[in-house]
Amino acid sequence: MLFSLHIRCVALIKELDIDLSEGLTVFTGETGAGKSIIIDSIALLCGARSDKSIIRTGEDSAEVEGVFGMLSSDVVKALEKEEVYPDEEGNLFLTRRITADGRSVSRINGRVVPVGKLRAVSAYLLDIHGQQDTTRLADESIHPALLDLYADNKAEKEEYLKAYRVYTALRKEKQALLEDMENTEEKKDFLSYRLKELRRAKLKAGEEEELTAKRNMLVNREKIVVSARNAYYALYEKDESAAYLISMAENALSALSDYAEEAKELSQRLESVRLEIEDIADTVVSYADDPEGDPQSALDNIEARLSLISSLRRKYRTDESGLIALLEETENELNSIENSVFRKEDIEKELIKAEKEASEKAYALYTTRARAAKEMEKQIKDILSALDMPGVTFVTEFEKTPLSPLGTEKARFLISANPGEEPRPVAKIASGGECARIMLAVKSVLANAENIGTMIFDEVDTGISGATSSRIGMRLKALAGTDKQVICVTHSAQIAALAKNHLLISKSASFGRTETHVRPLHGESRVKEVARIMGGIEPGEEIINAARTMIKNP
């Protein structure tokens, strides 16, 4: 329930504080006084699109704040899902501020939040029903949602949507598989050729580097032999070789060890050096050995192998490791293609099962809707009869459809305003006044399902006669009596007379500026306002007495 509303610098409003209570509250006042500005301010608080043009001339910002309380346990649970929590007293503070540079700042309980969060939270708190909402009843796309709201079939809808998502996922997979299979043969031939070519190459990791090293050895064979032999002779072969000279020094130090104790250690160290030199000499001399077979033939083989690897690298635009990875990738793709036929058969079996399950869940969902439609039709017809549409026929038409997010039936409301006429879509037969009454009837039957504490009706009496206005007022009053707070902007004396709370919206000019004011009406001041609505600015005594009677005996 909306307890209080603070509006600052919005259009004609400089600053307003409006206290609100339960029951039916009406806003009345002359045209242009600012009633719509207040409703627009509430819409702004609920996350409606902002425009800096709403800021009062000469001001740098506009602000709207609302205090909500007496929240039901269901609303509190819904808010918790949005990670929003009332304060210790159970109240919720919503604020929206618009600056001259077009920026919008939204707050919930003082914490800055995105405007989307404000919009989501306010949807649980209040519902604004304006003239544009009345015309929306002609939009058949909203009819299923209204029916589901009345049916309270969230569990059935979720079960169906779960099955439907499985069904659509399988359909997409099958379609993608079929599209892939259209070019399967051509792709399979290409992959088979590539696989054969890469397998024939028998590539090994590091092979190119190893072959390059061997080629360098063969190409520079003569230089290597000469250098290797020279090194070998210097290290080991000749009498003056390093190994020979170190051996002589080693023996001399060994003989000296009988006289000098450290000479033995030096001799041992030289022995280690000599053994290392001999090992190096053995390795070096192997470079001078003749290779197995014909060196030229070996070189030709290496060149051919390197040429093949280089050719594959250029062809597939990758290096040696990339070619090896491409081989594995090609094998996997071919296996996938070969398995696609089997997967298609599996998908088709799964799809039949998923379609059956989704259809069963869709029928269960339809059952809840069909049952709710009968109940809803009767209630709406009863309400419309009380709103001066006694011959009305209101029915829900179901049209069979393929599986869709809504199920297997498309629902829409049809109406006949007069006896003997075939029910037709609302847009084709209902006048503005009839649409207003139909929407009021729909809102009335959905009031408990929506579980929203505050309902706002902006000029729901447009295009409606006085007698019908009285009946609409009774409906609004009854709606407010079901633990709802109903706020109504009206030009109808009959509706105003039925209100529990009456607020007069007026404007005045001071120092060249126009400003909107709000004043609660009681007693004779309220009588005079109802009389003004009935008979103009200067109503006679007869009209005043009629207004007094209307308020006293609604």
C-alpha cells in the first residue's frame, strides 16, 4: 500500500506531500490542474521512461519518493528474490531523481539501484491503469498472460516450459545435423584425402629438426672429417698429443708422491683430465667415420623428406606440430561424420519422446486454462452486467497450434456487447466506454491473483454516462474492500461521492508562476466539489443538496 508520496519540481508541482490510506481514494479537480502530473510522477517512481522536460522551469532536478507498507507475505517473498528487503517497520522507500542533464538516479531504501530494478520491484507494489491500458485490451497477445494469472498455473507452466525447452533443443540439434549432412559426402571425400595424405607422410614430432641437422652433416662432410681427425690427433693419436703429455705428467707426479704428499692428489686430478680427453677423442673420431650406405643417397633421402614436410606445411599453412594436430583433428571429423547417421537416428527417437512429453504437459496446462476460462467468463459477465452491460457475452476462444512457448492452444477473449450478436474480438466491437468497463471487470477478477496492494485508475470513467459511473464507482469501492488500496482520477460525481478519501487537485498563480496544490476534502468542502463536478463552477442550491445526498447515501 502506498502510504505517502513526495513530489518535488515536476512540471507545475513545486513541492507536494500527499498522505494516502486504504480504501477508495479519488483525485478530482478542474482540467489542467495537475491530476495527470501526479499519476505521471507515480509512473516515474515505478521506472517509467524519464525526460528532463518534466523538470519544473528554472529548477535543476525533479524528484519523486514513495513510501510503501502493509506488504503481504507473498509480496515480501517476491521482493526477496529481487534482493530487496523492507525496513524494520515493514516499509519500503522508492525514490527517483531526474537531473537537468537527463540523468536518472533510482534508489530503494536509500540504496542506488538500476532503473530496471525499480521497475521490477514496483510491479509487486502497485498497478497503474490508464487510458492506454484500456486500449491494450484489444491486444490479443496479452490475453494468455491474463488468463494464466487468473488460473494461477505457474507450476503447470514451468513443467511445460521445461519439456518444451528439451523438445526445441532436440529440434535445433536435428536441424543442424541435417544441414551438416547435406554436404557430408563432399566433405567426407575431402577429409579422407587429407587424412590419407597426412597418414602417408608418417610425421613425427621433432623430425624436421633432426633431418635438418643430418643434412648439414652430410653437406659439410669433408670439412667435418678433416676437423674431426685433426682434433682426434691433437687429443690422442700423436706422441705429442694432449693425452700423451698429460699421461707423462701424471706418471711423474705419481713418482713424486713418495716425497711430496700433495703430488698424489695432483696425479689423480690429471688422471681424470686424461680420461675426459680420451672420451672426447673417441666422440670426435666418430664424426670422421663413413656413414652407413651411400652418403649421397642418404642426403637425397633426407632432402626428399624435408621437401615433403615443407610442402605439407605450405599447403596447410602450419608448422610440423600443427600438421600432427591436423591429422588427429581430421580423424575426429571423419569419425563424427560417420557417427552422424547413428546420431540422427538417436535424435529422432529422442524427439518423438520429447514431443509426446511436451504435448502431455501442454494439455495439462490447457486444462488449467480451460477451467479458469469458464470461471473467469462467469465472473466478468456478472461484473459487466452490474456495469450496465446486461446483455454482454464474454468468452475465451482457444485455437489449436503447434507446440510453442504458450503451449498448444492460442487463447483470446471475444465479446458481444448486445444480445444476438456473435462474439468478436474486443478491438472490433467495443467502444471506449465499453473497453474501460471490460478492463475494470478483468482487473477486478484478477485483483486477488495479482496480489498487488495498490491499484490506480486514471479516468476510467471516460465516455461513460452518470448511471454507469455510479456502478463503476461501486465496483471500485468493492475492489478497495478486498484489502486493496484503490486510487482513482475521476471527473464523475458519482464515483467521487463513493470514495472514502477525497483529494482536490488545484492550481494557482503567484509571482508569475503556476503551482499545483493538493487538499483533502471533508464535510461541506467535499459537498461543494461534488456539486461543482455535477453542475459547474457555481452550482445552485438544488445541486448542492443533491451532492450532499449523494455523499450521504452513496
